[in-house]
Amino acid sequence: MRITVLGKSPSWQDAGGACSGYLVEEGETRVLVDCGSGVFAQLRSVCDYVDVDAVLVSHMHGDHFLDLVPFACALLYAPRQQPVPVAGWPGTDTPSRPQLLVPPGAIAALRTIGAAGGQPRLFDRAFRLREYAVDETVVLGALHVRFAPVPHYIATNAIELRPGEDGARFTYGADHRPNEEIVAFAACTGLLMLEATLPRPEREGPRGHLTPSEAGEHAAASGAARLVLTHISDELDQEWALAEAARAYSGPIEIARQGAVYTV
Ligand SMILES: [Zn+2]
Ligand SMILES: [Zn+2]
């Protein structure tokens, strides 16, 4: 299983960067995990978007889904997707229509966003859209997918992908405050990708994110073989973040870099 970082920025992009988006490939199966601002252009730089089998969305914050808008527009309006020959493309009776799996309740939000642009069914038309159940196992070609609700400002799900029922696991925490759920869900995973958004814990209001040291503590508690810190701004010192995470976690740690490829 191959994981390519398309974007790792938090809710504001790094210079030249994109928000959350990770392309997971196993054999011929291609799954995009989250599609935040800037991700669609990065996706195009590493693969052909019509070859994406499915998109999984962890939660409905803009840095995790907003580039579904250009992705939908490409699927509906690109010359190659049309039924008749146009602009040198031969026309197709079978335009690409990837699955789009979103959290419970998200379809209403997507239709509201579509309606604001005059197209309430934008995402229904472009994708095979459905809401996943958090307790289901979804089989997408060669990949098996599981979810686990994690505490954040809105309903959010960590996502696990593995080749088949017994393959090595990739666990993506999405966004969350410190919690036990991700530790249990990621127990002994092959690669754990955790957010490390904050230079220090939130000083007021409910917590929503982790610091790098908290990410290290969660990785250590889960027994993960490897930790990648993500959802981290280029305005945070990377050496500092690595050292903070390494205080609790003794395994290999990297900071996600746009274009990085991990094999699990
Ligand atoms: Zn986020
Ligand atoms: Zn979020």
C-alpha cells in the first residue's frame, strides 16, 4: 500500500501548499482520503483524476473537503467527460464517476453548498455519493476501510485503510483533541498519521487539536510502528515538533511533506 501526501497544511495553506489530502494506492485501486483546499491540483500532479475510485471524507471542515468543488466540476465539465466528441476528445458513454463517501449528515451540507452556487445536486451528479456508517467496513477494490469517531469540534472520523482483511494498516487520525478512541483504533498499526496542529494546548474553549508532544504520546500508547505528523503549518518549527513528539514516542517519526510517499 502506497500513501502519497498531496497536502498536509492545517486550515490555512503553507506557502505553495495544500490542506489535507492523501492518495492511498494498492494495485489498481486508488482512494483519496480527504480533499481539502488545494488538493485537487496536487492530485492532478501525481495521477489522472478520472482514475480515482473513491474519495473518503473524514469531516466537513473546509481544509478536508473544499476541493470537492473543483473535483466535481472537472468530472462534470471536462471535455473528456462529455458524451460527444469535443476539443479533440472522442466522447464517452462512461464518464468517470468516483464514489464519494462522506460522514453521516454531510450530504445535506454538500447540497446546501451546491445550492449556494445554483447547483444543489452538484456533488450527486459528479460522484456516486453516499454517507458511510461509522461502524461499517467498506471494501473499495483492493482496500478495506474502517472508521472510528474521534472528538473534534464537529462529527469527525479517523480512517483506517488496509489491503484485504489482514494486510498492514494505515491509520489516519484526521482532526481531534486528546482521546482514547484513536489509541484503541490505531493499536499496533503499521503507520499512524496524526495531526500536530498546535504549538501549545488551546487556552480557552473546548479543545479540538493536538500538540506534537500529544501526538507522540498517542502514538506511544497505540504501539504504532511508525508516526507521521501532519496538519502542521510551515510556520511551526519542524525540528522542535519532531523533538516534542520524540519525548514520548521512541519509534520512527517524520513530518508529512507534500509529495512524500510512504509504503506500508
Ligand atoms: Zn483540519
Ligand atoms: Zn477539523
